[in-house]
Amino acid sequence: MPYFDAASTAPPHPVARQALLAALDEGWADPARLHRSARQARMLLDAARETVAEVLGARADEISFTASGTQALQLGVLGTLRGHRRRGAHLVHSAVEHSAVLHTAERWEADGGSATAVPVDRHGRVSAEEFAAAVRPDTALAVLQSANHEVGTLQPVTETAALLGDVPLLVDAAQSAGRLPVPAGWSVLAASAHKWGGPAGVGVLAVRKGVRYSSPLPADDREGGRVPGFTNVPAIVAAAASLRAVRAEAEAENARLRALVDLVRRRVPELVPAVEVVGHPELRLPHLVTFSCLYVDGEVLLTELDRAGFAVSSGSSCTSSTLTPSHVLAAMGVLTEGNLRISLPTGTTRPEVDAFLEVLPRVVAEVRAPLGLDLPPTGSADALVLDTLGKRCPIPVIELAKHVGEVAPGGRIAVLSDDEAARHDIPAWCEMCGHDYAGEAPATEYGGGRGTAYLVTVRSDRGR
């Protein structure tokens, strides 16, 4: 089965396998002890730390290993905020940061701090000037990812850092570490080994010398006092070895994968009707592309593609686990329904991508077939109310697409919905299909119950 979900976790790099097996034999002892086996483990740990520091552009004594990238982000945010508490308790971050950052910001606010989320454009990119403008005299930390995990857009990290003055900047480099050079200007950095082909269970927290840091956890004498618990030396050795290998291969592999992603970005809108490719067209990760298919349940689409032999992921709101919109896609103002994220691992071939492009149109057509989406000719009604209360995405947008032809150009449609995803998807549908989104009103004004009426003005040049 072609595996196109490297952004979630990359397949283990062959070097990681070799290094892990060797380190299991030589590095199993406690590196904090003084006997021979412990000293051997300590030498392996020190060598791994040196390797990771070199690749990330840091000093070895700035590197600490955590249990995951999520833990690295949480400790990085909270520890840096605590270290700069005399400055204030204000946190600035982009609206599209990883959920680990957003949840930590929520906890910080619940404990009495404050946070500002900086908006992004339709490509998912912040403005360096707008980000810097959100900084206040009491700002203790700014957080900005190097590249977005859902759509691949690169953020202006170096430009932003130059405008922040003495406010420390934490960079989440989980999606880019190993693939791209680490952008300059960071004070604290977090990364995750399983994103570059290392083993799961190894994260990296780097804190520059001179940056005040106070661990939010009880004191421990391991990993510079930043991360408590026994160190997994074999996994760390494998993570370091694979990071070095991936970085050495990156230039050639990035060029090859970018060509395959360019093919997907170009061909999908040609092969599948009513599709929007999202993320920045140029300033993006080389291996990742996300697109939204109108009138499709993302979870159903994933299941059907899995049956067809392709492992992909989705940023769709329509998942059984959350039933809430993707915060990244919502912040961008694009569709949160029917999203597919294709992230190509090292070694992906052109025939594998061609096979996916051959299967995708059929799968999307089969998922859409029962919905009866043949739009009727232009109608004459001046107004229409569509009651979709109690129905989840993508039903509100599907009903809108079915009935838009019943309303004359200039007429108004009110879509009644109590699904949070509709607040993002209906304006995004209007943007894609050439109609005007006219805002919202209480559903009770249109004869509905508890919910919202989303208002659409029909244009004559309607699309699908």
C-alpha cells in the first residue's frame, strides 16, 4: 500500500533501524551512573546530542531530549513563560499552531495568563509585521511554527524574529527539521523524531544559552533539569542517526518530492470537479499538499481511499473523533470539509503518485454519487430557506449546492445550521463557487430553532 501520510509519522529510515539495534546492545544502561556500561551509554548519548545540535544549528548543551514533540512544545512554552514571568504573562502565537501549543495557551490563560492568536491569510501564513504588532510590553514569549502541519505553508520565522526585539521566540520545527534548514532567529526550538524517520517517543527541546527557562515540572537532575525521567538512549541514538542521514539526503530528495507534489497540485483540480488546493503555492514544504473536495465527507473519503490501497490523512472537520472544524483550515478561511492531506515519504515514486491520481477521481465520484448533485437550471425564486438544523457537515453545503439553482441571480438563500463547521464552510463555498456570502443571523428570524442562518446571495455566474 502506498503510504502518503509522512506528516503524521514518517516510515523508519533504514539508518534508524540499524542504529537502534546497535544501541540496544551498547546503550541500555543508565547514563547517569559511573560504571563501565553506564559510561558507554553516556558516550552514545553525548554523541547523539552533538549530532542533533549540529543539524539544528545549536550547541550540545542547549539540547534536551523529551518523550515526544508534544512534550517538547508544552515544556518549551511553559518553561520559557515561567522564566520570563518578571516581564509579564502574555503569550503571542499564530492561529494555526499545532494543537499542543493551543492547548498549552488555554491552560496558561486558565492559570491567569493571557494569550493573543495572530490571524493568517488564505494561504495560512502570518504577516511578520502583524505578528510583531501583537507584542506588548508584558509579552513573555512568542511562538511561531516553521511550517504548518496541515497545509505545508512556511512561516516568515527569520523576518518575524528580527522584529520581536528581546522577546524570545519559540519555533515549532516538527514538520521541517531534517527536511529544511532551521530558520534563524529562534530562542527555543521543538522537534519530533518520528516526523523525520526516527523512532516515536523522542522529542527535542533546544533552549539557547542566555534564554531564561524555568521548568514547570518538579526538579530532576536529568537533561539539564528540563525533562524528568530515565533517558531512552537507544531511541535517541537512532533519532540522531536518522536526522543526520535525512539532512544529508534532503537536497536531492526535496527536489524529487517537490516535482511529485507539483504534479498532484496541478492534476487534481483537472481530474476532480469542485476541488480547491490550499496552502501557499510556493512557500511550502516540498513533500506535502492539501486539497478540499466539495460535498464529500472527509472520513468517508479516507476510508474509501484506504480500501483502494492508499494511506492518506485529512484535516476535515467531519471526523468521528471531534466533530469540530480543523482550526488551521478555519483560520485560513477555506473549506473544512472533504480535505485530504498527501504527504510523501522519502522514496515515493512517480508510478505510486500516478496510481493515486488514477484512483482519486473514481473514489470521489462514487462518494458523491448518492447525493444527487446535478444542479437544476437557473430558477426564479427571490429567496429560499434551507433548514439543516441537527445535521452535520457536509450536509449544509450539499443542500446549498443542490438548491442554489432554484434562486434567481441576486436572490438570497438562508442556510439554517447548528453545526459549527458551517460557519467556516459556507463562506468558503461561496468563495470557491462565485457567490456572495452575506453574513449570518439568528435562525429564529427565518423560522428555525436554536442555530444560525448563514446568508448567501446568488450570482448569475454560479459554479459548483
